Amino acid sequence: MSANSLLFSINNEGKVYALSTNGSCWREFMYLGLEFKALSAVPHFLWAVGGDRQIYLHVHGLEIPIRVKEESYENERWLPMEGFSGRLLPTDRYHFSSQDGTKDRSIDHIRLPSMAWQWEGPWQLELTLDGQPLDHDGWTYAVDFPAQFGPAKQWKSCVRRRKWIRYRKFSAMNSWCAIAPLHKDPTQEPFIDISIGGNQMPYASPGTLVVWAITAQGRVMNRTGVSTTSPEGLKWINISIPPNCDIKQISVGPTGLVWGLLWTGRTIVRKGVTKDCPTGDSWLEVKPPQDTKLICISVGYNVVWAVSSDSRVWFRKGVEGNNSGTSESAAMGNGWLEITGNMIHVSVGINDQVFAIGEFDKCIYWRCGITAAELTGKKWKKIQANMQLSRTSSSASVVSSSSNTKHHSLTTLSETEPEKKTNLHLRNSWEESHSAPIEHTLPVKPQRQSRPRSQINTEKIDLTGKSYETTLKNPRAWSPVRSVGSVVGMEAQPDSDSSVFDVDSGMLFDDEISQTAWGSCETTWSYVEAGACLVDTVQIPHWFTDSHKVQNSDITAGWRIQILDYLRNRNKNQSLDFSDYGIAVEDKGWTRSCEARLVQANNSTEECIISLYWFDLENTGTLSVFQPDGTIKFILNLEELTSLTSVFVSSEPGCPRIVLAVPRQTECSIKIQFMTEFEQEEWLKMLIDIISQINGVTGKPSANSVWAITNAGDILNWDPLPAKLSNKKDGMYKKEFPVFGKNILSGYSTSLHNNFPPGSILKIVGCLFDEVQRFYIDFTGPEVKKQRHKIETEVSEIPFHFNVRFDEKIVVCNTKIFGSWGTEERHELPLAVGQEFNIEIYCHAQAFSVIINNKSYCIYEHRLNPESITSVTIQGPLKLYSMEYCTTSVIIGADEMFWRLMGGHLRRVECCEADVVWGISHDHRAWVYTGGWGGGMFQGISSNTGIHAMTDTHTYCVYENQRWNPLTGYTSAGLPTDRYMWSDITGKHKRTREHTKLLNRHWHWISEWMIDYNTPGGVDNDGWQYATDFPAPYHGKKLFTDCVRRRRWYRKAQINTEGPWIRAGNTALLDISLWAKGDEVSVWAVTVPGDAIYRTGVTPSTPTGNHWEHIDSPQLLMAISTCNNVVWTIGRKGELYHREGISVENPGGTTWKLIEPPKSNLYSHKTTGAKVISLATTVAWVVMSNGAVAVRTQISKEQPGGKEWRYITDSEISFKHISSVHKDVWGVSTDGTLQRRLGVTADNPAGSSWQRVLTGAAVYTSARGGSLC
Amino acid sequence: MANDREVLREIWDGKLPICFHLAQEEIMEIQQPDPFYVMVPRLSYFPLVIDKMKRHFLRFISQENSDSEMWLDFNGQPLKWHYPIGFLYDLYCGNDPQLPWTLTVHFTKFPEDILLHCPNKDVVEAHYMSTVKEADVLKHRGQVMSTMQKKDHNQLWLGLQNDKFDQFWAINRRLMESHGDNDGFKHIPLRIYTDDGVYNQRLVCPKNTDNSRKTLQQMISELYPEKSNVNLRTHGVIIPPETPLQWLSEHLSYPDNFLHLCLC
């Protein structure tokens, strides 16, 4: 499912309409009171020439405000007598300067660039340095200016500086914003055309945009400084054109390539447009097709389309966007090709999709069948979308409210009855987006959340009503606009405007009403602009009569229901019983085998034959592995398989493998390598299908599921619900341990997955040997470290030791605390040797009670908390028949967890207890789980509902390293000790461009190898970064001491797959966290630029929510977690913050507060940065940058920062991810093993030990569904 | 795309109760053989489902006939094995359903002029595959079948033979996809039979000239302009006339990819 994007057009009245790719109705784009002549758009930025021939800009659909951080460093020098003061030496930098001191940055001279900007607050001091808190004045000290600044003042500190920061925000969002005219009198040189592009300019930094315009005097103007963070740019500069060229139209492609159209019908092309010179250097002429004059051109990525005066359509061959700046032929193309159809206007959109306006019917057509391989497409398809009646025409005024009908505007009252009804129904979709040109409106965010609901309606209506009247009284009072960036029209509620940006609600209206409200497409169009329109050619929008919409309605069509009904009742008409009839086709299991290779632990492979047997009636299956000569190697019972993933070992793509985890048989997983990818996919699909049937899991998993992601991007899910249901009995959960035949003499030990809290029972049935002298049952707790004689030993706590001694004819009960036994409690011997016995041990709130042979035997009071018991050990000369463990919560061992592949491709997945699951793909887009299962290569085995097309993008990087030598300069001949000359970022692995392969056949390259000019640290003009030696800090400017250099090459690959996921919002995300209380789900996320945001309106029924609310944060963030209205984040330098003042009324909170950083481990005094955070109800689990895990305890609403740090000391495992909620704590260790924390209790929030759940290739997990609740 | 699994499954699971009698003149024993009762998949072919029945009756017939080809009749009408069983039932008993369907088993007097010989199941497979190919030529100009591998063809056949829905549909879904711009099939493979078993096969497009979906009713009025009240039956049900042809073909075709419709 692609994200929502918009196709813009102007009708013959000059009104702008937008058609959303997720919708099916044209909606009028905010009406300004003036008509528009021309439009040009890239996603979120729409430039237009108004009827007054001035340029207007509309920024829309951005979920995150545009914010720019202004910084200024205040410098002071220590002078004897005065101490530190702003009086600096003449050679020093300015008192207020930029970071390097070269620019004067006096804070009173830093002004807003235009009226479209607002300050977010006053100037503030930055009080941290690299994550370390500074004192309240924020000063940092150094010996002299160009030096390392530190937080502490020393005797040698002669200078100090502090950093002031202030954010400014682009406030003209969702409104038309006038761009200053060229002269004081705007009528002196009006504009006739505008074009924006350059958003995909090769090698340019992200956010680059290019705007070109033409004035009525024929001058070509380029707008400098336009980018996504500076939407209006700085100023117009004139670009000269060759003499005798009278230019009429201009078009900029996404690569920045510029074509101009002359009145004579000829075209000129700008040569040399590159990232360093976005205006190009000279014009070239391109001849029009023979005997024709062109009247309209549009530049795409690899195409130029044109329309000639005889309304023929032309396609320019041979244009290559990537090389258009360096090669003349790539910019000019090499010939015109006529395309069938008669059009009067053409516009090229994203992915070179083409839209045009027909000559005769003035309808908009889409060229279908355009792919990268076939840029000319197949045929024109007419867009047939309904039309929203003009909001500004008197027949459909909509200032009305169903909750308070008195507020109808005058125009509504004069309307006929059915139309009024229409208005009432449409209110929800229209009222909020009601637009009115207001002169002095500033984007005041509606205080909706903080007000009681009853007031909202009246408030809102007043607002819209008033503004509406303003228009009527004084429609032209605001125009024309004289100053830069004036906000000329505002949406009444910019943040919640649902007009054109949401999926239209057309389907919610019943037929009768939609007839009156939505006119059919009778409009004649005069202009179409597709620059912001992303059409998914696989799932085309519902714009065409024969689209999917019709077919989806088949499910509810009367004839289908009738057919199904007939079919079901076919044999029921006769009152005969056919149950004793034989079955004609003998049902047998089926087998399938193929040759494959078994991968050994040391990565060598050996030939084998694998054979699958499956009998669906009995629900049994086996997978046998034979040696090539036919002898059996091993046979797996498919019921024992717990996970199945396709794993492609990254060092060698093209080795299609399946990895099977069989924890009941072996520790490590079984890897099978297939000959071809097709075979591997077929087997994977087959096995998944069978194993899901055996385990009885189909469809949507329960909300308590645990989710995980493998390094291949596969999504795994374990649903505890089937196990919960199957081992539940009388409100208790029961597990039998397979003890029969086990050797008890040397001790049998098993872990108790849920510990042994009050309410738990252990039942043992067995038989004593004749020669028995002693046997014991130990309830063992966690291991503690004990120091004795300076030697550290690990000892286990034993909260309950039950020792039956036949030699002493006594039973001893005791507790071992910290390695030493307490006072013994002795009881009479209840058993005789050689006898069968049955022992039940109950845990009560105060004590254990022991029942032997159904008679109450003894009571043993708790000396240690029984919740700390994690395992039980039985040792002695006896035979066990059965051992049963019952507790109040569900017991599931790792060997019983079946991990199911869900379909799709993601990098992260987060769940919560309310059945809402979000994911983030590698290209940082957000996805929401739809409840389906399957898609992609699992087509046909699973549900069909909720499966959508999905794409994801990987960027592959290789580094080119060079060393300088005095004779030849920089060459790729390094020293013998050097790293590989083509390597990965560490230099330890050889990586070349030629040997980089795609993971499997579902991936394809979407770019060539390109030099990355945006490598962190800065680069020179050829992309090189310099350093004194390898591994050293790299910088972009070559210095005298530099001996080595490197540059980064990247290439992008894309996967096309399907999965049960749907896009949510357009904002690119880095991290996300969900927490649910009842039906309210709070969703917090960190954007790629590092802002914190939260999603409004997320509930289990509307998992995608409404929109993002932005939270200002002084620092850039990288991770976030929320629980119980507490929010913690991690800054880019590893520092931890929590959000103050979050409540139901104020879900955004008030301020960020720094949290005391954790130490790198228990014994160190150095603090470390955090990299992953997961908040549970009262604790926070933090993975630090060294992989160690720390736990912050006693977090509450009153104390959201927690109280103290605890460190995990029982194991040396280092982690890359962790996820926790309540008592569930799951982690992914650095080697990719999924681990579960045992022994987490209220008293011991850090738990007692890690349990290995799934060996393999996990990279991410989310257990926030509370699997054990 | 055939994506309505609910309907597909219902069609696949359609079964007919059949009662086989041995023809009186075949019985060579004093003891009368018991009739043989069996549930038969509607989508299958008789040669695929009568092995057990044949074994049941073999000991009652004369030894010299035991190797000769068996054939079936209903009310004296020999049944053509190369039609799906469900269709044969609809053809002969559609208007007057009687369950179980009582059929007579013969081992002699093979009606050479009516029936084709069927020495083994390979013949059925060959016939089946050729029908699928013919249907694919109508739907996609034969492009799908020709790109399939031999093992795909095998899977299709084995799925049908062993009554394995998933095995069969894993391949058959490719045959039911529309190519190009989702315009549906080129033509709908369908045969309309009159009571006497004579069929009428015409080129039928799934779309009307204005590009809208053609319904069954529209096709009927094109094919039978003179008749007013025409009903069509398949899989034991009368098809509602407003059903779109494309959908019908995707979901209600027999495994040979043809719609076998009976006039009634």
C-alpha cells in the first residue's frame, strides 16, 4: 500500500482540485478567492501562479513542522582583574559567533527570514555537552579558542563559551503563502510560469529543491535557497537566455534538469545542472518534431513529454536524468517519438508516470503501463473520479453543524430540503477543512485536547463562521500581497485538516446522498500537475471504472451470497444420511523429496536428500534427511519444529537456505541449503503451511503475541494463546515434565518457567529403590555472588530444601541463604524404602505445605520469597513416574513456542496489549499490522484480507580506501598492514562493488553505484574524506598531515513483496513505542531527523490513528519508549531523558528532563551512553552502547525518572535490543539469539537469569503484548 | 483473480452420493451382489474413483469379462467418462434430483459408438490436460500453459486425482489470473449443454462493448435472443443471472477450466 499522494489540477474556472491516490473523489483545494493559472508540485510543496500573476506557495501534508535551529556561541576570555568577560582580544573571534568562530552571530541580529516563520520560544542555553550535564550557566572551558572545550573550569582555562539555541518554525503550513514580487509594484513584472523540481538531484543532499519561473517580460528567474527546510527560498536571480528566445513555459524534472519552451514552439535545455551548480551553465537548443510547434512540455526523471499545437503527443527518447548534468546528450535526448492520442496538456509525475488532458473532452487521462523498462506506456486511461461540489459556490455552503443546527449559515437556510441533509452528513469531512482567506490569522493550534468536550463544538463553529463572514464582507481586502511570506489563507484547523490529505470518506455516504453531494466528472480541466503524485502501478488507485473497488464488492453481492447458499444446501434437500458412504478417493499422506545440502556448523555443506511426509487427516508429518546413498541421517517430527525461517547468510547471498529450529532435539538449528531459490521458496511455503496446521495457528495472532524480526527482514510471531488454552485447567496452568526413565540418581533439574509464587503446586509420583539412603527435593533460586577469602564463588539460594534421610530416619527441611544453611526443621520419616510414593508441595502466602501420599505432612514457613525460585532439582536413588507443575499463569517453555512467519519485510516491530502493532521498514516508513497473514512468497496459503503490496529499500555501502605516497599521490596501493582497499566501514572485510549481490530474486537494484557526498564528517568535491591514518576521524578538507583518504559508494536495492501491513503517515521514523491502557493506545516515535512525536487517535479499531503531534525537543533523539504515561528517550549522544507532565489531558507533556546516566557496568565508575530503552510499569530496561544491560527501578508517575540503577551481573551476554512490559522481558543478544529473562518479580525487577528462546538471526523483538498475562 | 476462497472451497468439496448396481446380465454368481455406496467428488472423473467399486463387483462376474473395460449407465444412458461427474449428474438429474444417484455397472457390450475407450488413467490425464490447454488458449492465448513446467502440470493433475485442494489451486490460480491491465480473460471457456448432451461452444467475451462486466443474463440474451426464460445450472445450482461472467469463470469452472453449464 503506497502512501497517500495528490494529483493536482485546475478546472476551467481556475480552481485547484486535488485527487488523492487513496481516494476516489476530486476535492477542491483551498480556495483563495483568486484563480490559478499554473501549478507545479513536488510532494508536500506546491507552487502556483495566481490569477494576479504572483507566485504562491502551499506547504501541506507534512506531519512534522519545519523547524530550524539557530545557534550562536557566546565567547568570553579571562582577563586578569575582571575575570571572564565579553571583552575579547582583537585577534579573537566575535563575542557571539558560529561554532568555528568565523561568523558574527549576534543573537539580536538573527532575525526570522520572513513572516511565514515564527520563533518557538526565547533564546535558551544548552546545558549539556556530549550528553553530560553542565552547570546552569552552560559554560564550557578551554585553554584557547580553537581547542577542545570541557565542562570543568581549570586553572589554565583562559576562554569559555556557551551555546545559545533558538528554534524557528515555518508557520505557514497548510496555507497559501505569497512570495514577494520582483518589484515594489507587483504589476510591473508579473509571472507567467513556475516549476519546481530537483528533489531527486543526483548526489545532492536530501531536501534539495529547485524552483524556476518565467516573468511576463520573458525573463527566466531561479529561486535560490529553496529546500525542504526553507520552503520559500531566499531570492530570485535572473538567468540569462539566448537572444531572440521568447520563453513561454519552463519545466524542471526531479533531477533538476530544466527544459524551456519558446513561443516559437522550439525548446531550450539547460546544460550542466549538477548538485554544485543547480542553475546550470548554458542553454542548448532542441528542435521540435518536424513541422510542429510544441505548446507544452514536462520533464520527468528519464523522460520529457510534450504536446504540439496540433494536439499530438510527443515523447523524447534518450533522456537520462542521472547524467543530465554531465552529458549533453543525456540532457537533450536523441529524438521525438509520437504517442497516440490527442492531448492539450501533459504532466510527468513521480516514477515518470504521465497525466494529460484530452483535446476534445478536456478530461484527465493517465498513461497506464509505464515502467522503467517501457517508459512510453501502453494506453491512455481516463480518470473517472467523482467531484466535490465547490465549497465556495453558494449552492453548497457548509458552515453547519449537526450537533447545533442553529449555526447554519444564511446560505444554507435558503436551500432545499435534500441539500440540507447533504450538508449535515458532509459536515464532518468539510467543516474542519473550511478555508477562508484571512489576513491576520496566525496558525493558532486549536486547544482541543485541553478543553472539555462540550465547548468544542461552539468554539469551532464560531471560528469557522466568523472567518467565513470575513470573506463575504471583504473578499479582496487582503490582495495583493506586498511582503515576503505573508500568510494569505489559512485552514481553520491546519493540524486536523482532513480535506484532501486523508482517504476520502466517499464510501461512508449512502448512495442517495452521494448522488447529490458528489457530481460526476463533468468538469472540464485546463491544467494538470502530477509532480507530487505517486501512482502505484501494481495497486492502481480507485480512479477508474474498472478498478478493484468493483471486484471487492463482489464479496457482498447478492448473486454471490445466493450461489454460496445454493452450494451449501445442495445435498441437504434430501433427507438422507450419507455419513456411512465410503470415500471414493483414498486419503493418504503425501511425500515430497528433493536433493539439497545440509549445512554444518563450520559452514561446510554435505549432500543429502530431504523428504517430507504429510498426512493432513491425522495432522502428522515428518521431515527425513537421507544421505545420498539412501541411509537415514535423522528424522524430524514436524510437531517439534518451533521456527522456520529463510536465512541468507550475508556473506554469500545466492545460497538459498532454510533454517529449522528443533529445540527438543538439538541446541543448534538445522540449516538446509537448496539448489535454487524457487525450490527453497516452495519448501519454505510448504513447511510453513504444514506446521501452521499442526500447531493450529492461522489468521490473526492474539494481542499478547511476541514479535521478532530476523536479519533477513522476516517477521516472526509467537502467539501464547493456543498454549494458554491447552494447558489451562480449573483456572490453573499445568505442565508435565517428561521425567519417566530419567536418571534421578545423578540429579534431575528443570527450570520452573513461572517461578514458584504462592498458588503454585509441584506434584511428584515415583518409586523408591530398596537401597535408598537419602533423597532430596531442592527449590533453587537465583545464583548470587559470594566473596570468601577474596575468591568470588557463585552460589545458589535454596529457599526450600526437602531432604528425606532413611539412614537417619528423619526428614530435614531447611533454607540456604547466601551459601550457608539456616536452622533445620526436622520431622518424622513418612516413607519406607522400596515403596511407591506421591508428594505434593503447595506454596501458600506464608508457607510451603507438603502432602505425602495424600496426607498432610508438614508446613514450612517461607524464609526467602518463593517468587525467587526458578528451578527444582530432585536427586536420589528413585524412579520418577511423573512430575507436574501448576501455577496461576501460563507455563510455556522455549521448546513449545512456535514461531510463525507473518509476511512482509520490516526492520522493527512494536506491539502493545491492545492488539495494535506498528512496524518500521528499512527505509524508515511506518506500517500498521492489518490482522492478516501471508503475502509475498506465502501467497495462497493464508488469509487474503489485509494483504497489501509492500516495498522496502536497503542501501548497500562500500568504502574505497586510498593511501598517499610521495611519488604517485593517492593510489589504491596501500601498505601491507592496511585495510582492504575496497572494504566495509570497519575495513576488516573486503567489499567490492562488483561482488555485492542482492539477497534473493525479490530484490532489484534501483540505482547504480553512486558516490555519497553526504557521508558524516564532510567530503570534498569528489566525495573523499581525509584522515591521518586508518581508523581515525575523517574530515572533508585535505590537510597537510593527511596520509589516507576514503570515500563511500552506495547503491540502493528494493524488495517488492506483500504482507499484512498498511502504511501509516508519511513521516519517516527511527523508533517507535506503543503502550495501551484499555482502548487508548499511546504511540510515541522518533523521526529520522530526531524529533519526538506522538500519534493521536490510535485505538484497536483505528490502529493507524489520525496524525502526529510534534514535541519540541532541544536535542536530537534516537530511541523512545513509553509506558503508563511515562516517556523516556535517548539522545543522539546516548543521554537519557524523561518527559515531565504527561497526563490524559496533556498527552504531550511539558518538558524534557535529563536522567542520571548508567555506569558501563557494576564495577566501573565510568558512565556510558544508552542505545535501546524499554519501559515497563515500574522499571526501565536499558541496553548501553557496550551491549550491557542496566535496569532503572522504582519508576512511577510521581517519579518518572526512577530511583536507582541496577546492573545485570549474572551473565556476560551483550545485547542489541530489549523489550519489556510487566514481568515479560525479552532481549536479542549480539549473536542474534532471542533471550527471555526469568525470575522477574516485583522484589527482583532485574530478574535472575536469561533463557535462550530461539537461536538464530534475530535483530529485533517486541514482547510488549504481555505474553504471560 | 480467483480469490474468493470460500466459494472455491465449497465447489471443491462438492460431493455426490452414488449407488452402483451391477447390471443383472453380468451377475454370474447365485448370490446377488450388494450395491456399492460411495461419496464421489463432483469435480472428479469416473475412471479416477471407481477402483474400489470395480474390486467389489469383480468376483460376481464371469472371469473372461474381468479384463474387459467397465462402463456405466444411468437409466440406459451410457455415461461419458471424459466429463466431470458433477456435470453428468446435472445433465441427467439436474431437473429431477434423486439422491443417491443410482448407476448401473457393465463389463460387457461396450457402446463403441457412444463412448470413448479408457484403458487407463493416463488417457484421462491426457484428455484433461488438453482441455485445460484449450481453455488457456481461449483465456490467455495459451500463454500461461506454455510457460508452465512439466512438474506444474503434474501437480495440477495430482491435485485433482488425490482431491488436494491446495495442491491443485497453487497451480490453477495462475491459470485464473487475468493478464494485461486486469481486463479479465480474452474469452470465457464455456460450454452450454442441452438435455441431450449436445453442447454449444461460442466465443464469449467477459466484457461488454462499453468495457463493463458482462453478466450471465447479458450473455444469455446474446446467445438465445429468441428465448425469454433461460436458466443455467452448474455444480447443482442455478446461477443467478446477474452474476458476472468473469467471476463465474474464475470460481465456478470445473478443474478442466471450462464452465459446463446445463440449459434448463
